[in-house]
Amino acid sequence: MRELNLTEQNNLKVLTENSVSLTLIEPTMTGLKKSIMDATGSVRNYLKSKGVHDYEQQSQGPDHKILIESLLYQDFSIFESRASLYRPTTKKGDPRIWFSGLKSVTSENDILAIISFDQRLHVLNISQLTIDTLISSNLANPVKELISEINRTENTVSQELLNLIGKLAKKGPIPSMLDADTSVGRTLETELGIQINSSREPDYKGIELKAFRANKGNRKNLFAQVPDWKLSKFKSSADILDAFGYTREDDFKLYCTVSAITSNSQGLSLKVNSDINHLIETSDNKRVGDFVVWTLEKLHKRLLEKHKETFWVAADSLIIDGKNHFQYKEIEHTKKPIISQFDILLEQGVITLDHLIKRNSKGRVVEKGPLFKIKPKGLNLLFPPSEKYQLI
């Protein structure tokens, strides 16, 4: 797909700010003449992620074509359409997509936004439409109505969760469940009736919950992700521990923070290799050198999975009758991280990595990470403008 012009970039920005999940496609001159478009990787991934269609499971030929009700949008009109999703018998069955009536609302090399919503596909020509003008117009129009409905639907769960945490905050300080750094989050989830588990999925109906003590300037957890052992010199957390661990009291462990800015006391640091899209952990010991690797693609995927939408809940930590309590007081609500920023923030040391590896008394190596964390002031660099809610 070609580079977006300023109008298209602005339309994409407005749609993103309004919680509209979409994919983009560019009809070529040949495609318009033949009524055919390639379903590119981004289109295929989007349709699959939305549960609309999986081309990988589709057989070739016209008998296996899938038709989906669709709508084509102009400034003040809307046209009914049907999307055809198929794999031809020729050319190895390369995935195709087409919308009936598309030629009436697009020209060659326009950029089209495809939006899956309410069991239909909606097509907006972001080369021709002016989305922000239509949204702010006093006149009713189909684009404004679509985005308003998406916004209302997208915000239903967040409003529900906001109300639940708001009620909890009004109860006053809540006794801590346990004496540990994680207690502020565990206590919140327990009070909300969320079962504590090790799932990688967001905590509450697609929203990730991250609670923290407001009076501490600690880094915030983004996600945990082990290296790609197949690409790495070391093949396990035990190898890392054996090479760099230390004895502390009765434990042999490696608890440390690793940054791309400087080497830590173990001589470990990170480096981003954009040419091959790898994050590499390296040692200043020349006999070891680079020892583990993460693909940036995998890290991007984890970030998107975990933080499509997140409530960062700040709490005051109070001692009442000798017991720790939490007063939940503020929420910062973020959506859809900017993936390109993730790599930059790694390079700048705003996002760092924590090893939490220990060999227990039975000789078993336990790894609680590696945890990717972000400095407190880094949230507004990784996410679009957030919303803040005062609970008390």
C-alpha cells in the first residue's frame, strides 16, 4: 500500500481516537477494472481477529466463496453492498476480496478503511471523506452515526468497570489481601470478583487492570515474555541464571533490571537491531556476548494483546490498626498503544526488562518474568492521549 497523504493520515487519526478498529486497503486501476482486490496480510489478519473470516481455512474455487453484508459510505449517503471473500482456483488461490458497487464510491489508489461492526463490513473512503468534519457536523450523516454507535458499544464495558471501581473507592481504604508488592493489584481484582490466574488475556472483559501505589515512582508492568529460545544462544532461564546469578541469603537468583542505555552490575544490557527486527540481550563478557533474543514482532503482538485497553489504577497505601490498606483514588484509561513507539522507548531506556529468576530448594528454576516495564512518565509516549478519572 502506498504512503498515506495528510488528509488520509488525519482521517486515520480521528478514527483511532474514536475507538474505531479498522484495516486499510488500496484498490488499483487493474483491480477496479476487474472488480478484484488482493486481501493483503493486514486485511486477512484483521478479518480473522474479528471472527469474520479465516482465509487459511477456506478452500479454492467459486463454490467456497463467502458473502458478507456490507455498507459503502459517502458524505450524506450510504449504499448497501456485499463483500465477496474467496480464493480463486488459479495463482495458488491467493486471497481476494471485493465489494459490490465499490466503483461508485472510489477511484484508483484511494485508501479505503474496512470496519467490522454489528455483523457487517463498513467501507469508508478516507481519501475522499473528511471524517472530523462529518463527526462534528450538526447535520445527521451516516459516518457520524456509525462512529457514534461504535463509540457507545466500545465504551459500555469501560463504563461498567469504571462504575465498579468507583463504588469500591467510595467504601474507603480496603484491607490488603497479603503482604507483597503485588498486593495492590491482587486486592483490587479480588474485590471486583476477578479470579486470580496466570492467563495472558486482559483481566476484565477485554480491559487490562494495572493497580499501583501512587506514592511510589515505580515502573509499571507492561507484560511478561520469555525469549525466543530457538533464536538464542542460551536455551533456558536456567542458562541465564547459571551465567549471571548470585547467592543472596539462602537463594541463588538473578533479580535485576536490564536497559538499552547502560550495562547493569551484572554487565547486562539490551540492544534493538531494527535491520532484523530483534531485541537482543547481551553481556559485556566477550566470551558470552549476545545470549538471548526476542523478535520485535512477538513483543508488539504481546503489547497489543495485553493493552488494547487498560485501566491504570492508582492507590494510596495506608496503615490502619497495624494493617496495610489501599485507597483507590484515580484511573488513567489508555487505548491502543502506538507500536512504533515501543521500539523507540526500548532504545531510550524508558521501557526496560526485569529478570526474576531463582533456583528453589528443590533445585527447580523459577522465572517470574522476564517482565517488560515502563517508567511512570512513559505512558503518554506509548499510548494516544488518555482519559483520567478521579475516584475520590
